[in-house]
Amino acid sequence: MNRVDPVVATLLILVLAIVAFVSNRLPLGVVAIGVSLALFFAGVLTLPQALAGFGDPTVLFIAALFVVSESLDATGITAWAGQLVIGRAGTKRRMLLIVVSLLVAGLTALISVNGAVAALLPLVVVVASRAGIPTSQLLLPLAFAAHAGSMLLLTGTPVNIIVSEIAADNGGRAFGFFEFALVGIPLLLGTIAILVLFSGRLLPSRNGALMPLDLVRHARLLRQQYSLNLETAVILGPTSGVTEVVVPPRSPLIGVRLCTGMATPSGDLVLLAARRGSEQLKGQDIVVQVGDVLLLQGTWDDLARHTDNANVLVVDDPTRLRRSVPLGKGARRALIVLAAMVLLLATGLVPPAVAALLAACALVLTRTVSPAQAYQSISWTTVVLVAGMIPLSTAFIQTGTADLVAGWLLTFIGGAGPHIALLVLCVLTVVLGQLISNTATVLIVAPIAVSVAATLDLSVQPFMMALTVAGAAAFLTPIATPANLMVMEPGGYRFGDYWKLGLPLALLFIVVAVWYVPLILPF
């Protein structure tokens, strides 16, 4: 394969990668690693170049941000923020739309699109249920507003970090931490306006699968089923809580004598109550049998440790319940670390990757998150995807493929000017972004944009910022981003529901990318 022309090989690998992404038959990480290996076997890149993405500072920055996001979610900060803001919004659909959009946008700017949507999804479902509003009227706006919010800060999405590095490496400069807000604020306001004005008519009225994470309702249900006389804050509090477990066959608990109010054999948990079928067991010695349901109380750490084994089957995962409790253990430490990271990123005292890695290490050292939580919180698919696709961008530049494609593009548009060139690039990004990851899309299109800017003797800054905007316009299909897919079942959506509201938003993003961005970042 070393005899294959490098440009031909690079384009062939690109086409095969796009086909693999669109087919959705192979894991994204496998496709990305396959791209790196194919570039090596084709002789396009050396082995260090083909694997350089795995040591790229951008990849480390993204991985560390997942740990920071986990700290905000696991300590109940996102649940607290959601309840505080949404609790004051009332039950009017339009007011809820505005509040939900602003809240998810603010969270996205700090912890990424997928993290913010995942954190607020259960809360918004509960709010919709209480307000008597179909979940389909709120959940797609939640995801779409998150995409707009990703443009508010450097940390909003991996794409922001990637284009900032590409700009700095190609004659431009890295974008400032708050610089994205110059574009992000108008985008967010325009997005909210479209959601408020048109979502009621363009979205269906359906209810999907409700998620039972309403803490007040859950505590009330436990009080009724087990005849408890405990306050909600005691049943589900910041440091301790309760969880139900079912005794499975062959459990060592079978035959053990227990009584309500006593400690379990480990001494860490207390048996509050027990049920056998429809019968509540209390005031007597309980000889544990298969199928018995035990209500256990203890610290969240103890509950998680003692229920994570084959001895019992957990009804409600303590870790999941804990995330819904506002301002739990470690919340103050998480906020302090977050503030310190934002300060380092805003002032530029250290490189972004260093700031994020320091924050991740501080969260583990202060026991805000455990080492296991830190590793599990990282979306390794995203990390491998970015690391595997970075060499393709390198190949595009090194082999001259980007210059060749840019030449084709400029020949196609003739002397129409930089705005038309930018329009073609943004439309290409938006179309590809509906089928494959927007991160992969930007990594593919960015080298072409750099070459176009160089050929026309223009600044690379507006091209990179415009690509970020176009990359965020992932509105037309549920497979465009995990956030879009996340709301599909709870909102009762179908594949064809997305483009109806997504099309006007995509047009807004293209207009902003092509005509507004050059006003604040001149060619």
C-alpha cells in the first residue's frame, strides 16, 4: 500500500470512515482507531504521527472535563440548580421553555452538552408531569438549547477546544475562554425565540417513558408502602438515604434472622422495614426468604458499597438516587475546584489541559469523586474518537489533500468571495454533522477551511469560529448527537419529529456563522 498516492489514500480513508460512521454498524471508537491505523498502513503517516492524537493536550483536556462534570452531577449541584431555577418558573409552558433553555445552556457551557442534558433530563420530565405539559414539548427544546449553550464558553464542547488549537497552529491565535460568548449569546437568544414561538406548533404532543426521580414523590411512596414516619430529608438526605433491595436465590442472607431497627451483619446499614409480597413484616423476628424486599438506611457510600454485589438485587441504585439530592456531600469542594479551574482558564496562567487536569486531580485528592468514579465518568468513546480522528486532520494538511479539496471548492464558487466560501464550508459541516459526530465532522472540514483561508489570504479566526457554530447545528436527526438520542424515548419522539423544529434552528446557525461571525472576527 506504500505505493498508493498519499492524497488518494487519505481521501479513500475519509470516504470509508464516513460510510462506517453513517452505517452505525461499528463502534465509533473502532472506526476512529481504524482511521489512524489505515493512515499508518497506507504509508501516509509514520506510527508516531498516526498515534499522536492519544497524547494530544486537547484529548487530555476533554477527558479531564468529564471528571469535573461528574463532580457537579454526583454532588447534587446540578439537581440543586435545576430545582432552584425551575421551581420558580411556574407551570406556564413558555416560561418553562425559557427557564429550561437558560438553565441547560448555562450548565452546558461548563460541563458539555451531553452532561447537561443527562443531568437535567429527569428533572424536566418531573416538571412537565407536575405542570401537565407533554414531555415532548420540553425535552427536544432542552437538547437544542444545550447545543446553543455549547457556544458560550471554551469548555462547552470538545469542538470549541479543537478549533481553538487549530487556529493557533495555523497562523491565528487560540480563542479566549469567554470569546465564544460573542457568538454564543446571540445564538442562544435566537434559539430561545424560535423555541418559544414555534415549538408548540412544530413539536408533537406526546408523553414518553416517565423517569421516577421526583424525590418528594419517591419519599412519599416509601412512607406509604413501609409505614414510615420520617421526613423526606431523612429518607433522602445529602449524606445518607435509603434504598430497597430484593433477596435473590442463593443469597447468603437467606435464613438470617433480622428485625426492623437493627443493624445488618456488616454493621454499616440499618434495616428500616421489610415486605414479603403484599405483607409488611414488622414487630417480629424476620427469617429472610427469597423474594423479600428490605428497606435499608445508611450513608450513601455504605449503601453503594454493600448493594453492589450478588447478595441482593437493588431496586433503585443508591448512586442514581444520590445524584437527585440537592447539594450533597462534597458540593462545596466541587464548586471551589470548578471556580479555580474557570479562573485558570480565563486568565491563561496555565495551558487549558493543565488547568483541567489540576482540577480533576484536586477532585480525586479531596475525595469529592473517587478514582473509580473519575475513570467511569470519562466518555472513552469521545476520547478515542477525537484521538483517532486528529491524525486524519494531520494527513489532510501534510499530504496536501486539504489544499487540493480547497482548490476544488474555490474553483466551484469562482470569484464569489469569502462569504460564499464560508457558506459552502458551513453547509457541508451541517450536513455531515447530522450523520456523524460533529467532532469528527469539524476535524475533517477544519483543514480544508484552513487551506481556503490561506489561499484567499484571509484570517483563519472567522473560519474556525464559523465551523464551531455549524458543528453545533446538530438538530435534524436523533443520531446527530447523544443528547438528541437521549431525549427520544422520554419525549416519545419519532425520527421525523426532529427536522421540523431543527430546520429553522439550523438556518439560524448558518446565518450567524456566515454573516455575523465575520462582523466580530473580520476576514
